Amino acid sequence: MANQAIVHASELLTGAGIRVKDGRHVAEEDLGRIKDGALVYSVTRTGREIEWVGPTAKLPKKFARAKKVDLKGLRAVVPGFVDCHTHLVFAGDRSDEFALRCGGVSYEEIAARGGGILTTVRATREASIAELEKLAIARVKESESYGVRTLEIKSGYGLSFEAELKVLQVIARLKKRFPEMTFRSTFLGAHDFPKDRTREEYLSDLLDKMLPEVTRRKLADACDIFVDQGFYTLEEAKLVLARARELGLAVKMHADELVNTESAALAADLNCLSADHLLKISDRGIAKLASSNTVAVLLPGTAFYLKAPHAPARKLIQAGACVALSTDFNPGTCMTLNLPAVMTIAALYLGMTRAEILAAVTYNAAKALGLHDRKGTLEPGLDADFTILPFARFEEAYYRFAW
Ligand code: NIG
Ligand code: FE
């Protein structure tokens, strides 16, 4: 098929240097900022591939007949944003619990009273697949409006064989419904323990029923687990993730969020794709992540929303960890899909530079999903997965707050 071209982008950020450095210790020059940029891509039946990137004035003659979109120097082009950690499929409303939290009741206290995750589990179990799909469609559209092109979605509000499969089927439907987006589906049956099973019963449901069926039906790309005080233990994580890996799934972990359990260190030892949250990570955990291929996924919207101290982003970055940013969109601890707003929080409260922020929502986030071989930077031979921002400079995506 014919080539297509984007020309006269006010600026085009390739991020090529970010890939060279595997997203670690990135600096301003790694942004690959091209003024008056152009990008040519081919469209085939299997996808869109980048043919050429450079200044519009240097567009090679052989692409002269490509179908062009002229951005007239008004809009910037960046690698498509990747939101690598969301809990996007759920029903119900937790604004009453939010009001309680605003009145001083802690997240843990609400969970201990049987609220929190279990409130959403009740509503999600009651909802039909069509209702869940309708809610999810609106959310995906919103996420797309912020420049997100790759979206990870976790199950975890079903906590039973039937309800977890229902949620994963919704994600499968979204994949069909939004062919322009890339989705990664993560099985998070180990999000909490349901009230209607004993701990032992639910663990054996996870290991012997849910994981085998989820993989048999190809409903997940990865398996995640919430390791924390009051949730899953390190030993349980070893069991669940070993089973997931044996069945062919990639593995991830919610680690060191509410208290330090040394789960980030375990995630690195298990070679997880990512260890996420890390509000309470220890120096040992930081060193382990830095010397591993496990991406440190930071979710500063969640710390903001919980009024909790932020993750030690600078320490992680200085130690050489590959750091990603994501929304953690969920009804309890971060009720927003606005990834650029999360970038603003990262700039102000995590002290992240613009190169670190771009890397964190592109290449590094793609790496947290195992997709960095095709996505995350704009270079010939890679997927033509880009975002045209409604601004002339990349920075305005988060300098302008919560658009
Ligand atoms: O990522 N940490 C665990 N799960 C979610 C919160 C889920 C909820 O409260 O509904 C999180 O923060
Ligand atoms: Fe989460």
C-alpha cells in the first residue's frame, strides 16, 4: 500500500537516544528533538511501519507522492503514549468512600471494614458483560484523547472464576473494538481475597482453575499480584507467578505500595516485566531493580490521591533503574485516566526531567509490557505508533495541567 506522511510537525521527538540507553540515565539529547519534523510510514495488512523520520525540508524525493497530513508547524509529534498499568474494567461507584477518606479515614481502614477493592468486586460481579463493556468503551476513548496508544488493563475486580473471566472477555472485546490501539491484558485474580472462599480455597482456585483456563483461552498476556500487608505474601507470590510463567504468561507485581515487604526485590529476582507502585521500596529493592531488567513503574497519581509520600523516583533513576509512569486508573486509589496530569505530578513532586518523563510514558512503559522491540521510539522499522499533540511543544502536554 501507499506511504503516508506527516509533515511540518512543529517538532518531532524520536526518542532514539532513549532506546540506545535502554531508558536509563536519559538526558535532554536523548529526546531526538527535530524542528519542523516529518515522518513517513507504510500501511500494510498487519500494521503501520515507519519508513523515514527527519526534518520536512529533507524529505527524500521517493516519498514525494506519499499521502500527506500537514501539521502547519502547530502541533508536535511524539511516540504514542503507553499507559502500562490500569484497572480500567469495573462497575460501581466509590465516591462515598472517597468522602470518608477526605474526612480522615484511611484507605486501609476502609478496606478492613470490607470496603475498598471488595466494594468494586460486588458491583463488578453484578454487572453484565455488556454493561462492563459500555463503561470500558467510554474510558478507552477518554484515555485515547490524552494521546495514549497502548493501554494495559488488569482484571482483579471479579475474584471468582466466572467474574474474572467476564472481565477478561471485556478486555478481549475492547481489543476488537479499537483496532488503532494496542492492548495488553493482565490477569490480576490475585488482587485481594474474596469473602466467599477461604484463603486456601482461593489460592487453589487461582493456581488450578483460573490460571489454566485464562491461558487456555488466551485471555491474558501477563499475570500480576498485589503483594502487601493484608493482601498476598511473598511466598504466595512465588507460587502464583511460578504457575503463571509455567503456563506461558509474563509476570508483574504490585510491590511495596502500602508497606515495605521487600516485594520489589523479589520482582527483580523473578525477572518480572515490572514492579509497580514502590512507595515504600527499600535501598536494597532499589539496587536490585537497578541491576535488573524489571521496569520500575511509578504511579504518582496514586500517591497524590492517597495523600501518601511519593516513590523515591530520583534514587531509582540515579541508581540506573528503567523508570516508567502510568495512571493506575482505578476507583479506589487513582480515579483518573489523565496520563499527562500524572506527568505533571512527576515533574513537580518526583523531580523528573522532561527526558525522563518522555522516556517514562513511551519506551520504558512499553518495556514494562514487553513491547519495546516495536514501540516506544519513532525510528525506521518500528511501529508507526505516534501521537499528534494539540500543542506545538511536547512540554505543554504536562506544563498545561490536567487538560
Ligand atoms: O493499584 N494496589 C492495589 N490495587 C489498586 C487499588 C484498587 C482499589 O482500591 O480498588 C492500586 O492501587
Ligand atoms: Fe494498580
